[in-house]
Amino acid sequence: MDKFKKLDQLIEQAIREDLAIRIIEPNLKKAPKANYGQYEDDIRSLASNDEDASTISVDDIMAAYSKPDEDELAAANYLDNGLSRNTPAGKEFHNVANKARTDAAAASMKTGASKIKAADKPQAIFQFDLANAGMQEGTPTMSPALKNVFDTIGLEDETLYGRIRKINAFTAKLEMAAQKKGKDTTGNAWAAQQLREMGLVRFTRYVLVLDYINTIVKNMDAGAGAYLFETFLAALAGGNVAGKETTGKGQMGGADFTFGNNPNARGSAKYLKSTSKASQSPKGFEQVEFIHYVIARKILDSTGKAKKSSVDVDQIVALAIYYPVLAVIEPQKRFQFFKVTRSNKVEKDGSPFDQPLDKQIMLPSTQENLLGTLSLVTTNTDKYRELVERAVVTIGGKFEEAFDSFKGAFDSVAKAKETVGVYSTSGKASDGDKAIDAMLAYKAALAGVFEKLAGLDSEEDGYEAGVDTSKLAENKENKFIALDKLIEAVILEEQKKGNQ
């Protein structure tokens, strides 16, 4: 016994405040000792975080937390559980680990310097409000501009399936026209001609719809994107978002959005990783109805060297859209699938089946249910905005000039809004100067829009003549209307304060 006590004392003296690497393995409990080999390199890596690589110290573990290094932290956890608290080695490491965790917790209180940078050139062309709370009301609401866009898209087909197909077809033409600047290939010329024949108003509507879905896919994380995808489909179907509805027993409802004025049909959105399977719990169906599923599976860029990941929004280049229809024959029990054909006809896709409540309904997403592919960009280094710009160059002529004016006006109003916002939070005179310049630039750009539109064939392109631009002309000459004078006075007053 005395020999063991002396050995413990020697170990305790050797390790002092740190745990010596050389004494770890003999002091491990029987079960953890068998796993020592798989953690050995990580333990040595952990010990090497400070100047002394022969011991594990508080600084070593703190460094692992600050990286953070999951392998090293897993090794620290392995030692904390594997070294007996009844031995000096176990007690010492437990103390070291506890002290490191406490210090790391204290350090975690500080945010550190901000890593956020100001956004550069935006993904979208038409920058709009993505707020979707109003779409969850019994009487859904959205911004007037977006409502007008979705209403007019709705007039082109009376079915949700047909509307999505038309959007898909537009993306295919846009991508084809954008493949090369110019008109020297048959495909480019055909696509450009098709887009030109749409007229600028109709073309702009579809670009705005794609702007909306592109913002969801490329600018939002997967969780937020799934909710906003429901909003997009609700707007396209003329209904409201119903994803947070619950059944009488408190279960999540089986539908995510409603159809306009069709009480027998609702929709459900599935926004999935490239490899995920689509399923649905039968518990959410409490009435006889038809559920139209829109399954969007992310397609990732296959040209790059980076590891494929649906979480990395830059790698998403398109969405494969599947459209099965589920009939609820007997609530929560009996169901049947239908498929939609290219001619918008509905056909049976299998026989009626009973589904146990404790099992998921697997939704078909095969070639038979594939509605089409919604292309967003060509590669993961591309931006949707740039894709549209290249397509418009291929179309050319007055169409290109008018669309560029629109784009310039939207960029100008966004810049004006941002610069006024920057000045209101910084108070710097230089930011106030930029705000005034940006506002004047926006008014000049807007005047340019109307000048370009006046040169279009109004009957073909849908723009009514006779817009009074005289007030814009006055503003270009710095003859501000009342609101401009008020804004200018406020900014100038703040400039004076800043210079005092």
C-alpha cells in the first residue's frame, strides 16, 4: 500500500497543475483504455496548443474551445470520463477541464469584433419586402406590386401546376438566351426571340417572380427558405399560408397553403436537400380533400471541386419540381395518389391504400411526377442577376435599353434608401452628402425609365403613354417638392450639428 501511495505522490508532484501525457494511458479505466488508440493523436494535438506539448493545461483546452476543434474537445471529454476521479491524475485533469470550461464560458460572453461586411452587388434585380406574416391571415395580404405580379401570372393558367410549368419554361428560355452574349447561335436567337415576343411587361413579371424564388433559395438559409417557399406557392395559388395550422388533437396540419377559392384543394410544400426523401404524417388530415404537393429538390452544381452540400446555398443552381396529388379518402386512414400529365389532366397513380397513423406516407417523386426544372443560375459562381443581364443583352434593342433603365432605377432607389439609413445611424456629414446625391440619382434614373418607355410600342409592350414626368424634371434641376425640401432641411441641419 505504501508503494502505491508513494507512486500516487510522485505522479501528483510530476503533473502539478497540468496533466503529463506520459501518465495518461496507465491511469485510464479499463473500458476507456481500449479506445485510447483512436484518441491518441487528438490528445497529443490538444497538448500541443501551448508551448509545452508534454502536458495538457487549461490553456490547451481553452485553445480547443476557441478554435473550436471538435476532435480535440472530444479527446478532452474522453479523458474526463476515462480517468478515475479517485486517482491524482483523474482529479487533476478534472480540475484542469473544469477550469478551462469555466474560463471558456466566461470568454463566450464577449462577441468579439463584428465579422459582418456590407453587402456588395445584390443577387436580385427587383429588391422587395419578403415579409410573409400577412400571408398567414384568413384574408392574406402582400405588397401591391407583388400581388399584381402573382395575379397576372395567375391569369395565364387556372391551375397551380400550369403556372409553375410556365415559370419553368421561362427559366429555360432565359438560361438559353444567357449562354452567350450575341445572337450567333440558333438556340440563343430562338430563345431571345421568344422572350422578345413576350413584351417587356410580361417579361418583367416573370423576372420578378424568379427574383422572389431566387431570393428564397440563394439568400435565405434552408429553414427560412422552407417557410418562404410556402409563401411563394400560396401567392401563386392565390391563397394563404396554412403551415402553422394544427388539428383538433394539436397535430401539425397536413397542408401548408390554401388554393384561392377552391375549398376542396389545398397545397403542401416540400423544400428538400438533394438526397432527402419526401414524406408526410397521416395524422394531419382531418377532412376529405385533395392535397397538391409541390416537392422542390435542390440541384447542386456538379462542375466545381467543392464538396456538394445543400446547406451551401451558393452550390444550388436549380430546383427539380415534383407534383403528386394526394386524395384523402377517409381522414387519417385511407388515401390515394394521382399524377398530373403535361396536358393538365389528372390520372390515378396507384390504388387506394390504408395508412397506419404511426407510419409516414412516402410521397412519390419519380420521373412520372417531375413537373420540370426551375433553373436559377448556370454554375455556383454565377448570380441570377447576371444571368438575366446576359439574356437581356442577347435580346438587345429598345427592349434591352428599357429593361436596363428599370434595373438602374431599382438599384438607385435601393442605394438611396441605404445611404439615408447609413446617415441616420452614423450622423456623419459625408454620409449625409452621399444620401442627397443618391436621392438625386434615383430621381434622374426614374426620369430615364419613362423616357425609354416612351420609345417602346405601347400596344405591344403594355405601357400606357402619357405619364407626366414634369415633376421629375424639376427634381433633376434641384427644384425639390415639399417632401424633398423637408428631407434636405433635416439632413443639412444634422450636417451643421456634426460640423460644430
